[in-house]
Amino acid sequence: MKKNLLDYSLEEMQNYKIASPSFRIKQIFEWLYKGYSFSEMKNLPADLKEQLNENYVDLPLSILEVKNAKDKSAKFLYKLIDGNIIEGMLMKYKYGYTLCVSTQIGCRMGCVFCASGKNGLIRNLTAGEILAQVIVVNRYLGGTLKERQITNIVLMGMGEPLDNYDNVTKFLKLINSDKSLNISQRNISLSTSGLTDKIKKLADDGFFVTLTISLHASDNITRSQIMPVNKAYNIEEILNATNYYFNKTGRRVIFEYTLIENKNCDNENAEKLVNLLKGRVCHVNLIPLNEIKENNLHSCSRKKAEEFLNVLLKNNISATIRRTIGAEIDGACGQLRANHINRKTEEKNN
Ligand code: SAH
Ligand code: SF4
């Protein structure tokens, strides 16, 4: 099987002597990080390009579809070499673009509100496959290695990043390197459903990305109903792990709380959340539920969301309601892929 070159750091490419003389390796590395395939690497001799093509993969994915939203966000569908499809979301802010990347194909956590986990886990993405999402979108936006368009990354696409720990942390190192895209960990957020042993390991291994916890409930009964993973890692264990992460990294932890009607958005739920989070250095992101076809869950009204927010603010808990991004292009995690696959299945059946 061909090796994916983007899985290697520059040092690894040099150690494995992927080309000679060694200055060629630097040229290949720079082309790859700009998003160019072997055949487009203008300053390489034809026989070297041929040799590379025989042994290695240049870009392990390509952009299959881009859906633009009115608010300047865009949803990307990528096709991987094995035919699998993953997704990403691009958001434009004043300071630049933030890209939301996927870390797995599918997800085995099975949260009831999420489309990504509906068919379970298909496979982990490699570090190079996670990195390639940033590289191809940067090229799509006209960015280069030195003048990149993407300034921030959120690991919030399809998959549970901490269930793919080795590839995700390798990706963090690859993208952080000053020879590559040099995106600082301060500009990267990692969202997790709360795998506490891996949260602690992340801090122990010296990472300090912004940790975002998908909490979504303020008691264990409700959380277990909507997030089965809570049976393995409950709220108390998660809060302990976030304390550990904060103490080691000094980084404020963010809690995501998706508001679901008749499940978690009454005044009583807000009061319970206050009791859990009071006195912590944290921020709460309230997210209107992105409704998906596969279940019968609904977001609560804007009024109710604001009441929930006010309970938190009154108790000095930093909190905001997240603006809905790209709602008309199915901006939720896993949604576009689910729609794309449904469309394909319908086409086949007709
Ligand atoms: N697996 C990780 C990261 C990917 S999900 C995690 O769960 O944190 C990224 C975020 O999208 C999570 O906070 C997740 O709970 C949220 N999400 C998933 N489906 C959603 C939906 N239908 N509406 C709103 N948010 C959703
Ligand atoms: Fe997986 Fe996150 Fe979706 Fe839960 S919310 S199924 S952990 S991707």
C-alpha cells in the first residue's frame, strides 16, 4: 500500500529519504503543504515525480462539493482515496477563517441529537487526512504556506477526536510546526464528549489547545439519555478532568450546551448547571439544536434560550448563545454527509 506523505513530518520525510538529493524533500514538503499534487510540482524532474507517484500518496482527499451560505460560511464535502466522504465547515470572522475539521469517519459515541454517529464508526482518519482538510481548503481560498487564509481550527466536525488520540495529537504537532502551517495551539479548539482519561493525557503530554466539553445536560440521568458515553464518563468525572486540564495548562475550558426542548432547557436545568459550574474558570456556549431528520428532537424557543442564558449570567457564569452558522446549508455536525448519503441511496433505489 502507498504511504500517505502528509502523515510524515519534514524530519520523518528526511529520515525515510523519500527523495534525493535532500533539498528535493524540502521542495516536495512545501508544495504538499500548499495543496499541490505531485504532477503539479513544477520544479521537480519528471522521473522523480513518477517515482513519488509509485510509492506515495500526495493529497489523501479532494474537495467534492462546496455549499455556500448567505452568512459567508461554507460546508465542504471531501472525498477520501478509499471512497469515503467526510465533511467540514468554514466560518469567516473578522480576523480570518476558522475551519472545522473531522477526525473520524462516523463516530461510535451515538449521541441521540447528532447525525455523525448514526451509522457508528467506520474508521479513524490518519493525521495526514485531518491535515489535508486544512491544506486543500487553504488552497481553495487562495492561501499559501506563508500567507495562509485559515487562522483557526476547531476539531468539531465528524468524530470524537479523543477516540483517535494518536492521529489527532500527531496532527496538532504537524500543523503547529514552524516549517508547516504554524498554527498555534492557542488557535485550535478540541471538542470532546468527555473521555476523561484522554483529557488528562492530553495535558500530561504537554498539549494546551482550548478544551471544549460537550456537556449538554446538568444531571447524569438526562446526560446518559442523550449521550450514552455518560455511562462510562459521568459529569463529576468530567469536571474533575477539566480541573486537571485547567491546572496543568491554565486554559479556560468551554462547555457546550445544546438546547433541546423537553430535555434540558428549563429553568430547573439552568439552576443545576449553575451549581455544577459556579466558581470555575469557564465559559458556556449555548447552542440552538440543529434539527436533523433522523430523530424527533427540537430546539427550544429563542425566548427560552435567553431565559436560560440569563440564569447563568445572573450567577456570574460567563455564557453566550452561539449564533447559528450556515443553518440553511445544514451547518450541524454530520448533517451534510448524512444528506449526501441519503441522496445517493435514493438515486440508487429509483
Ligand atoms: N465528538 C466531539 C466533536 C464533534 S461534535 C464532541 O461531541 O464534542 C461537535 C459539536 O457539535 C459538539 O458539541 C456536539 O455536541 C455538537 N452537535 C452535534 N450534533 C448537533 C446538533 N444536531 N445540533 C447542535 N449541535 C450538535
Ligand atoms: Fe460523536 Fe460528538 Fe456526534 Fe456525540 S456529538 S455522536 S461524540 S460526533
